[in-house]
Amino acid sequence: AQSVTQLGSHVSVSEGALVLLRCNYSSSVPPYLFWYVQYPNQGLQLLLKYTTGATLVKGINGFEAEFKKSETSFHLTKPSAHMSDAAEYFCAVSDLSYGKLTFGQGTILTVHP
Amino acid sequence: KAGVTQTPRYLIKTRGQQVTLSCSPISGHRSVSWYQQTPGQGLQFLFEYFSETQRNKGNFPGRFSGRQFSNSRSEMNVSTLELGDSALYLCASSLATGGSQETQYFGPGTRLLVL
């Protein structure tokens, strides 16, 4: 079975500071990995995904993530935080079975002025 | 293109009742997945439908069921509601094959409160 662990349920940064949200996965097969963002009272929006190929993946809103197989990690970064980045972020791994994503517990990002 | 739509957005029910939630996928998408989101359990997969067939199912009791229509719209039903069923129910759609690398696009969710 696949699983995802997000280290840190809450992360707080200052505006303009580096954002680093950690995600480690467990998978018996080559994984497909995703980061989603959820704003209050909304659904999930895809930030970026890794399927195959380049291990550094660029997404929307200046976010990027690097797939590191040896570390089973897929950490999300953004060089400079903006107030609008405040939200909850979810890392997910795709199951080989149809239509199923396994999510981490989520990390709430707070951005201070 | 319109996104995934879910109706209703909010719902209040009492224990023992049943409820039906609706999801309209993005045009052209044939796979619909359903998830339950709660503060305690996080996001959990309920089931997935493709071409009116349930292809995958999560670990939920039989009170949770679903179906998909020929136009790919999907409904989920929860019978004999329990307090613990209070949650945000999200549906997501993806392109034809529903393969594991495809992106799932999520709707805004239906927030269900069971009293």
C-alpha cells in the first residue's frame, strides 16, 4: 500500500521568505506524485505533478518540487512567500488502481507580513 | 471550459436520514472519483466510476454508494446517516482512461452536517 507523510502540520513564514513544505512517500512501484492547494471553503487545486522525466517540476504560482527517489521525497518549495500563498497544501501519490489518490494529512501554511 | 461542479454546496441532515450528492465533471472527462475530507481522517478515497461502472472502491461501509450516468455525471448516496458522516465530500474528474498518472480536477465540495 502506498502512503504519504507530510512533516509539519503547520508551517509559518514571513512574506518574502522561502517556503519549504516536506513530503515523503512510500510506494512499491514508481510513483506519480502531486501537490494540491486548498483555500478555505474551496476544493483542491493542482499545483504541480511528477510522472516521469525531469525530477525538478515547476508548477503554478512560482512553486516547484523535486522528486528524489533515493530519499523517497517530493518537497514543495517557493523562493519568496506571498500573503496569497496562505492555504492548506496536500501531497498525494497515485495508486496503480483506478482513480485513487492517497493524500498526506496536509500542511497549513501561514504567511506573516 | 467549466470546472467540476457539485450540488448542493451545503447540506444539513439528521441521523438516520439519507442524502444524495451530485457531481458534474469537466466536459469530456469520463472518470469521476469521490473523496471524504474530515479534520480527523483527512482526505479519504471513496470510489471511482468510469463509463457507468465502479472500477475502484475505498474502505467505507456499504452505506456509501454511488453511480454514474451516461453523460458522466455522478451521484453518491449515503444511507442511514451517522454523526461521523459530517464532512466535506469532494468529487474529482479526469480524462477518459482514468490512468494513475492523470490529473484529477476537483470540485468545490459539498459540506454535509449531520445533526
